[in-house]
Amino acid sequence: MRYVKVLLLVILFFLIMMFFVQNQSSFSQTMPLKLDLLFIDPLESAPLPFYTLLVICFVLGGLCVLAMLIWDRVSLSAKVTMSGMRARALEKDLVKSVKNTEAVQKKLAEAEVEIARLKEELDQARKPAGVVSFED
């Protein structure tokens, strides 16, 4: 797959270079940039070749895309950090819950033992007392 990407990039580079070579005369024409905002005097740049404007637009577009990718990366990184913090908090709650569950189970076992002991005492108390004879 890596070689396919490299091949496609070489082909794309070749096509772009062919486009520039075949249209060199059109790209060599000069063009001034104008800015007229109505509330200030109109501004005009020195005449620039068209290919210079094309390169400037390409670089500005690349910087905009880079800024958006960085913003996306930073926001995703913040989300990952927040998710990690939440996961740690939930893990602490889970550990507390496990400890509480163990304590409750221990108390339940003790209560069951106490209930069994009290049942035996009750059964002993309900048994009729044996008649003891003092005859000789």
C-alpha cells in the first residue's frame, strides 16, 4: 500500500508539473491586487505574476487546513484526557463499591449465624422439659 501511495504522488506531481509547463505563458502574466473597503482609500499592490498568487493561495489554504487539523487534534486530546479522568474516578467508585459489598456480605453472614443460633435457642426453649422423678 505504501508503494501505491508513492506512485500516486509521483503521478500527481508529474501532472501538476505538466500543467505548469504547458500554461507557463498564462501564469507569467501580472495582476495587481486591489482592496476597496469604501471607508478607506483603495489599496493596490504591485503587479504580481499569476503563479505567485497561485502559490500564495496554496500556502494560505495549507495553513488553514493545518490550523483546522491542529484544532481537531487539540479538542480530541482534551476529550481523551477528560475521558481518562472520568474512567479513573469511576474505577475509584468501583473499588469503594466492592469494599462496601464485601463489608455488607460479611455482616449478612454474621446475621445469618446469629439467626441460626437464635433458632436453636428457641427450639431448645420450646422442647418440653423432661419430668424428673425423685422417687427412690
